[in-house]
Amino acid sequence: MSGIKTAIAGTLESNDIMITVSPSRQEGKNTIAVESIVMRQFGPAIIAAIEDSLTQFEVGFVHIDARDRGALECTIKARMEAALLRYKELPS
Amino acid sequence: MRTDKCIPDIATALREAGVRDGMTLSFHHHLRDGDFVVNRVLDALETLGVEGMRIALSSVFPVHEPLIRHIKSGLVRSLDTDYVSGPVAKAISSGILAQPVMFRSHGGRPRAIGEGSLHIDIACVAAPCVDGLGNINGSGGPSACGSLGYILPDAAHAGRVIAITDFVSKEPLRSISIPHSSVDYIVKVDTIGDPAGIVSGSINLTRDPVAHAIARNAQAVIRASGLLRDGFNYQTGAGGASLAASQYLREDMRRMGLHGGFLLGGITRYMVDMLEEKLFDAIFDVQCFDLHSVRSIAENAAHHEISADSYANPGRKSCYVDFLDVVLLGASEVDVNFNVNVHTDSNGMLIGGSGGHNDAAAGANMTIIVAPLVRARLPIVVERCTTITTPGASVDVLVTERGIAINPARAELAARLKEARLPLYSIEELRAMALNITGTPKKLALSDQVVGLVEYRNGTIIDSIYAIRDS
């Protein structure tokens, strides 16, 4: 993966989520991949929380890889914020 | 005249025992995830070319994954068990068996065996220590596991009993769990189990602050209930919050100078420590969870092996669970009618089974369910349990880290806890509190294929378990 700009926040512990930010896979838009143990119960809510954070923290077009272990919405947003700010600080 | 019961290998013993297509073979789970016996017997059955067998195994562990292959080949047609975990649970949820699994409780199983509704043709005993006559105990040998409580009813009622062992004592056994008079054959193999999987070296106390908050609330409930007095009888599982609550109980008993009656069920070092400290008179043990308890049951005269029959069979004049003052039990879901699920998770996936859950709940004076209010974004309190393991009528209190709910049918208990100023809520309030944290989960659709039947301890079918729908 050397050479590709990525930033990570979170863990794979229960009740947490691991967010990996990298350059977008499609020009001109954000891309999101979510894997979750509560996908069937909360899939749309998880994606909505991720999209909220992307709107709030402008970092250009990125790809979000989210591995969710049942994080609450506040946790998802906190991990997104940390990952996006880390991504922003990386040299291009 | 019979002089030698020794048979050179498992297949020969099965043939001698008259194994035929469609028979019921029974097994027990004291060797837990270190068990080699079930897989070896299945392999022997395969070489004999029989099919359509019913396997009555008291609990299924990850080590029993080869069952899946034998189900696919037609060797195994049905399962009868009290608890299933690991790959076999997943396979059952996916609908691998044409016949639903019969799920019983630890007390319902000996009831069914005794009354004949679960007739066992051949019982296969994983026997850690056998003498030349065929007497068996669980305390000796390299695969010692302590209590053999769950297989004792099988050995008493099965048509044929095969002891599969890796240790034959030259001396006659002093302590005998299964008498030679019940044993037809002895097969000596190189090893019956992996000691690392049989018992945990040590079960550590949790440091999870949520578990400790639950445990503190459980401690406060026990203290305020009025049941904590001399002669107090107690059972708990080996879950984090339950073990922590037991430690707090121990501190209370010391401080109050109390002397308890007995500790019951599956036993860990924390129970043994309380016995050795003379806080309790006795341990009645159906299963040892760790090395400490295996050592204790062999050495301490106050640490008794009991059969599943006297532990929890509701058809008896009495059983040990009837004498419990308090039991602490876990839950994957509790519904607003206090029904409890320990069979499936909120995705409908099979993750366990009653074990002694609905037995102890029915017997105890006060049944406390300990669970976090929210587990991995899923509320523990639900509208209706995915599967009902234990009916709400036998559940008295739900204790979470954020609050306590009492079954409305227990007005006297509610008054006592209220007086003690505990954080009491209605169960609907706890549910609302959970939903406020998690958001509302989307309801799941399960398939209509029944993969399991839940038999309550008295023989009534109280629920069905459905296959997981692919999505």
C-alpha cells in the first residue's frame, strides 16, 4: 500500500468502528464501503452518519472504508472526525 | 462369566453394542472444546457405514465442527442438545439439517431420558479415569475434567454404555462417578482430549467497567432483597458481570459475618475460593470450568459431584435448583414481558441454548438477569425475544448498568428495592433508554424454515428457531 495516502482512526473492538480514509476511487465524488455486524439493523444510519461527517469536514473527494463493530452514532462521528483530520494533515 | 470389558477400538465396541442405522448415540460435554471423543466415534461410525443417526450431545462446541460433514453425508440425521456454539451453530442456522434440532435444558434432558422420550441406544462416555472393572470417575488421568454430572443419567438409562478412556487405573477407583455395573465396554485410546481445551487455566475477572457497574447493581439487589442471610444458596454463570457480582457478594458475606449453604452449577475457582474460605458449606457441581475446580472436587469432601438429574430434573421430588435463593443469569435479549433469550442473537443466529438457564430460573427464589443495556448498538431489552428460552414468569429482576427493572408480578420485592433507593425503572423505560442511545433498529425478517425446537424443562415446546435468510 506504499505511496497511497491513508489515515486510520478507531479499532475493531466491540462497540467501536475502524475508519480508513484514502483517495476517492471515482473522480468527482466520495465513495463509501461499510461492513458492519449490525448492517441489517442500522446500515442506512451508519452511512448517513459517515456522510454527515464528510459534509462537516471538507477534505476533498475520498474513499471511506468503515468496519463497524456496533458503534453508536456519536462514536462513528468521533472516529470519522479523527480520521479525516489525520488525512488532512498528511502530505499530498 | 464376564471378566474383561476391554475392546481394542471404538468401531469394534460400537459393533459389539449392536449399532444400527437410525440409532441414538449420546455424549457429554465435560471435555468442552478439548473433546476428541465425539469426533472419533463419528469417524468410527463412518467406517461402519451406518447412517441416519441421532446424536444426543449435551453441548456442542467449536471442536465438533466435523459434525457438519457427517450431517451432509447422511451419517447424522438429527441433533438433540442443550447448547450449541461455533461452526455447527452457524451451519444449523443456515438450515443444514432436514429435521429441527431438539433443544432441551440441562434439567429437561435427564427428564426426557428418564421418561423415555429421549431413548438412548448407546451412551459414549468420555472417561478420564477407569479401573479394570469399568468404574469411572472424572478426577484422575491426564484428561481430568472433574464432575461428570451431565452423562450420569445417560449411563443409567442407555441400552449400552461404552467408556472411552486414555487412563486405566491398576488400582480400583476410590471415588466412583459411574459404577462398573452400568458399563458394557472399555476402549482405551491414546488420548480423549486436549487439556488446553478441556478447562481454562484460569478465568480472569473482567476489568470492563460496564460489567462492574452491572455487578454493583446486582450486589445491591441481592443485599436489599432480604434473601442474603445464613444458609443462603447461590448459583451464577461464568460471565464477566456474574463473576464480578460474586466477588462483591463475597465481600458482603464477610462483612456481614454470614455463612451460606451451597454453591451450585458450573464451578469456577471463585466458587472454590468461597468454599475454602468457609463462606459456604458445600459446592454441588455438574461441571468444572477450570483447573482449580477440577483439583477441588478431587480433594475437598465438601465439593460434591451431582448428576444433571438431581441438579435440575423437574420431574423429581426435588432438584438442587429448587433450593436456590438467588441465581444470576445472562441474556442476549430480554423482552418487555421479562422473557429471556440465550439461544439466538438479534440477527436470529444460533449462539447457545438454555443449558441450565430455564431450570435455575424456575427453581430460584430470585432470578436476576444481568446484561448490558446495549451490546454492540443493539438494545438488550426488546419488544419480543427472537427466541424464548426462559419464560418471563420465572424471571424476577433485570439488572443493567444504567438501571434495574423488576417483574411487575413481584410487588413485595419491588417495595424492598424501592426502600433501598435503587435505580428502579419499568422495563419499558429501560427499553426507551436503550433506543434513545442506539436509534431504532430495523426489524429483521427470518425465513420460515424451522431449524430448532425449544423444549422447556417440563417437556413443553415453547418456541421455534428459524433459519437465517440470506441477504
